[in-house]
Amino acid sequence: MANEIVIHIKGDTAQAEQATASLTDKFKGTAQQLKGMGVAMTAVGGAISAALGLAVKSALEEEIGIKRLDMALKRVGASYGENEVAIEKVISALQRKTNFADEQQRTTLETLISLTGDYKASLDMLPVVLDLAAGLNMDLNSAALLVAKALEGNIGALSRYGIKLEEGAKPQKVMAALMERFGGSAEAAANPVTQLKNQVDDLMQVFGHVLLPILQDVLGQVANMVGGIQEWTAAHPGLTKVITILVAGLGGLSLALGGLILL
């Protein structure tokens, strides 16, 4: 044919195949890197969510402990709000020197107030109770009961621990005997690891208190939704029964179909 131009292209197919294979390997390597980054980000996200969940839980437990202490104080004519500064000053100082966290101390103070009916005396007793618990390796609640009974004149239990006092000894003499025997025990038993953990827990509570109002708002909305659903189901029992049966049937059908697809 006139004016026809024929172009012949020659090339090394081996080089082309090698370049294609190299490009494919790069894509695979990039995909693996992205996958690894995704796994790492998921792990980090999960760790942060878990930490924040623990922070909220810790903050909530602290709030409950303070409310319980406030109730004990109100029963003796005081309140946590009025005495917060004095209480937290003592508790913070003791936490810095011992293994006992602030939550544990508030619970112990609540117990002492309930047993003695005297807020100021109970706050004065708190360091002695911590020393007794550390010195005898007993829990704080048991130590609080022991001290409270002794101050009421029941010193029989103390004699089992080598503290000899006459029956009906005055509180000042009981406290002096306890301090002489166990004074400084809690500070001597302080473990730096435990103290660091207490500090970290306090820091987590700071974050938890920020998130707690948000969570409480969400839980309130969810509770309202659940309440609305309960009211609807109570007003429409027949329709509720039909919907329940349909949902159960759909679930069973989905389970069966899923099993067949996997075969």
C-alpha cells in the first residue's frame, strides 16, 4: 500500500518483567508497612481507651468514697465540705510517707468517725491506725476497730499484742502506748514502688474527673432511652412479642446462612 509506514519495536522483555516485579515488590512492602502501622495504631488506641476507662473508674470510686465520708461526718454534725482542707492535708502528708493511698485513708477515717462519733479525735487517730496496721501487718479496718475499742476502755485486744494497760485506761494513755510501740512503723514500711503507683493513680483521677461528667451525661441519655423502650414494650405487649420472635428468627437464619457460606 502506498505511503504505508511500518514501525517495528524491539525490546528486552526480561528487563520489563524485572521492572514490573520490582514495582510489585515495592507495592507489597508498602502494603505491609501500612498494615503494620494500622496494627500499631489500633494497639495504641486500645491502650489509651483502656487507660481512660480506668481513669474514669478510679475517679468515680474516689467520688463515692468522699460521699461516704461526708455522710459519716454529717452524722456527727460536720461535713466534708467544711473540713476538706484539714482532712486532705493530713491524708496527703501520710500518703507521701507511707504505702497507704488517700482512698484507703478516707475509708479508715469514715470507719473511725462511725465508731467514735468524734471527727477531730478520729483524724488524730488516723496516723496511729496506719502505724498499727503496718506494725502488725493487718488491714486498716481491723486496725481501726482495735484502736477505737481501746480508746473506749476495752484494752483486752491490745494485750494480745504485748501492750499492757489497766482496764479503762484513758484515751491519752492508750494513744501514748500505741505510739510508743508502733510509732513510725508505716513510714518505715514505705515501698517506693507502691508510693509511685499511688501517685500515678492520683494523676489518672485528674483525667477521670474531666471525663466523668461527660460519661454521666451519656449514661443519663442511655438510661432515658432504655426507660422509654421499657414503657413502650409495657404499653404494646402483643407487638413486642411479635418483634421479639422475628428478631430471634432473623438471628437464627443469619447464623445458619453464615455457617453454610463458610463451608
